[in-house]
Amino acid sequence: MPGETAFDIDELRRSLGLVVVTDPEVIEGYRRDQSQLTPAGVPLAVVRARSISDVQQTMRWAYERRVPVVTRGAGSGLAGGANAIDGGIVLSLAGLNRIVHIDPSARLATVEAGVINGDLVRAAGEFGLWYPPDPGSREFSTIGGNVATNAGGSCCVKYGVTADHVARIKAILPDGRMIHTGARTRKNVAGLNLGQLLVGSEGTLAVVVEVTVRLRQAPSEVATVVASFETVHQAVESVLAMSTVAEPCVLELMDRTTVTAVESMTRMGLDTDAAALLLVQCDGADSVAQAERCAAMCRRTALDVWSTVDAGEGEAMMVARRSAFTALEQLGGVLLDDVAVPVHQLPGMLRSIEVIAERHRVRIGTFGHAGDGNMHPTVIFDPTDPDEVVRARAAFDEIIDRAIALGGTITGEHGVGVLKRAHLTQMIGGTELDLAERIRGVFDPRGILNPGRG
């Protein structure tokens, strides 16, 4: 009943105060993440939590009334996993933004879920330490959001994804109870590894409010190589060759469409005539020697190879790579895919993307983490043209199908959300999906946390 809903929201507001927002204009800014062509509902309210107690009270209120709750960080997601649900609550953790403690001796940092990834990197850097997971959204995505999707980034080819750096998690169950998972020690085999269930669960099991992550010594030296190629496939052949002579910490690829878009936006002087550009970085005491071996592999077929040990120049190239998605967005509507295949299958995956683009008469800009096979083919379309929208979606889905056929996955780091939910059974199997849903029911027996997602 409308009166009951109004009464309930008033009750929640009396309990939590101004953190409960019902102003429609404010709510509009919390309804969806950065994904396109994903549905977003109209919530009853947004709760902008400022403490763990706010989260617990919100969850108890919602659990008692079976009101769906969607947890949100910075809204930087790309799969619709933080989109609002009609009649639900959007629980924003952006205000839980304290770096609780950095322990240099143990190389651990404890942070609240709303801490920005880049802020943690800079805080750790004051102690000569480093937090490696580096999604392209590093400067605005939150650690809680990174945990929700098991975010990766450029450095994961050598250093792994978010799950490889999580030591402990503090989370709130749907009924408001608090749990702790993991340990500060390097080894811990006590009980089931509940923390690894929470990482990548996309807000469907519990609300992660605090994370203790492992830090590394900051790299002492970094050498950068940039190579341009006449064909994308020559670039991929160089990627495969480099893996036999070095261990790069970054091995990124951008095709001509992407490089041209980035150059148009940044005016950095990138080679827009080449079909593909590789960005390679090696770190550590032997970084220069490793980088030279990578450059030698590229010179076999590259149009041009450039290298530097200057940190500023290397970071400038990383900024160009991180700008890829933003630059492609300037060209129209975008459907950003996130498929990963075994690295040796990259040539076949990239050939398929070219064929799919031609078949559906759409433009696709491809970039991503060539070193671990995680690519981001981005379908560009006119959102005002219904036929083009249909063709873009068909191309997007066909790319996913091809990745599965090549032994890959429908998502390497962005999550399933609502965007790829229809492909989940195809990816993991019906029995496995049923098992996952039963596990979800143990954490959330009333099914209020992000229902229908992930």
C-alpha cells in the first residue's frame, strides 16, 4: 500500500536521518552505472551510508520488509550490476571512505569500501608500497566495487587480480549481521574460504564494508616499449613471442579505431596509420634488459618501436591507454564487451571480431589486456537508430559466443550484472548455476540483495 511505503521510508529516515534521500532529482543520479542498454528501475530511496551502523540498520529494515537492495560504490560499473530496482533501495557506500590503517611491516592496508583505488595507491606509496590492481577506472572506482567484480587491469598479467590481494573482508549479511572472512597471515586454511566467495559476487551475497588488502614493494624501475604494427595479428604474434623471453607487468593492445579515438581526444602524437599499437612495460631490477628483449620481438614485424626508461613518458602512455574507453564514447553509443580467451587463442578471437563487425555493419574498437587474453571489443552505434541498436547488440552477443567457443569467458573483470545474465548458463552450465543459486540462498534466504544480477 502507498501509505505503508511512505510510513516505512519515514521510519527508515527517522532511524538514519539525512542519509536517506527520496528527492527524485537526487535519486536520478543513482539509478544506473556506466553501462548502456541495461534496464534501470526507480528506487524508493537512496541511502548514502556514512558508517557501518548505517549499513546494518538499512539491511535490517530491508530484510524485515523483503525490500530489494542494490549496493553501489562509485557507479563506474559497466554491466548494469549497480542499476536500481523498482521499489528497492540503492545503498551507496561512497561515504565509507576512510583508509583505516596501513601497516608497512605487514604490507597490509585496511580500508573502507568507498575508498578510491587511486587514493589507496597514493597512500601506500608514502610508505614505498604499492597496491597493484589497476582498473582503467582507478581514479574513481572504489575498492568495494573492485572487490564486487574482482576487478583486474593492466598489471594483472604479472600481479594478478583483486582476489589475489584480498586478505580480509568485513561484510554485512542481508539480515544486518556482521561477518569477517580471511586472516592477516599469508597462510590460512581454517574453514571454507568465504572471502573468495564474496570477491566477484557483485553484491549478491553480502555488503562488503571494509577490506584488508596485501601491498607490495613499489617497483624500483620501469621500462616502457611502444610498438606499432601493420596488422593486428602481427601485434598478437609479438605478444606471444614476448611471453617466451620476458615477464612484462603491462602488455596492452589498441587497434586503429581505438588509437585514432585516443589521439583525437589527447593529441599525443600517436600513430593512427598503424593497424595496432602495443604498450609494454617491464619492472624490477632487470626491467631494461627485459624491455629490450620485448622490443627485439616486436622489431621482427613492427613498423616502429620506441622505448624509454623515463617514468613520466611511460606514465603518459599509460594515460593514453586508460583513455581508450572514454575516447571511444565520443564516437557514439558504446557496448563495451569484456571477453577473455587463452592467450594463444587471441589471433582467432580478433579475426572473429573483424568478421562480426563486417557481418553486422557496425564499427568495433578493440583494446585490452593482450598479455592475459582479456580484450574489450567496443561496439560503436547510433543510439537513436533502432536498427543499428539491434545490430550492435547482435554483434556484442556474437562476440561473447565466439569467446566461449574458443575456451574463454564472457567476462574477465567487469562482471555479469544484467548485461550478460542471459549468457551465464551457457558459460557455466545449468547444474553449476543451480549450485551457485543455492549458495546465494544460504547468504540471502529472502533474495533481497541485487536480485537477478551476477
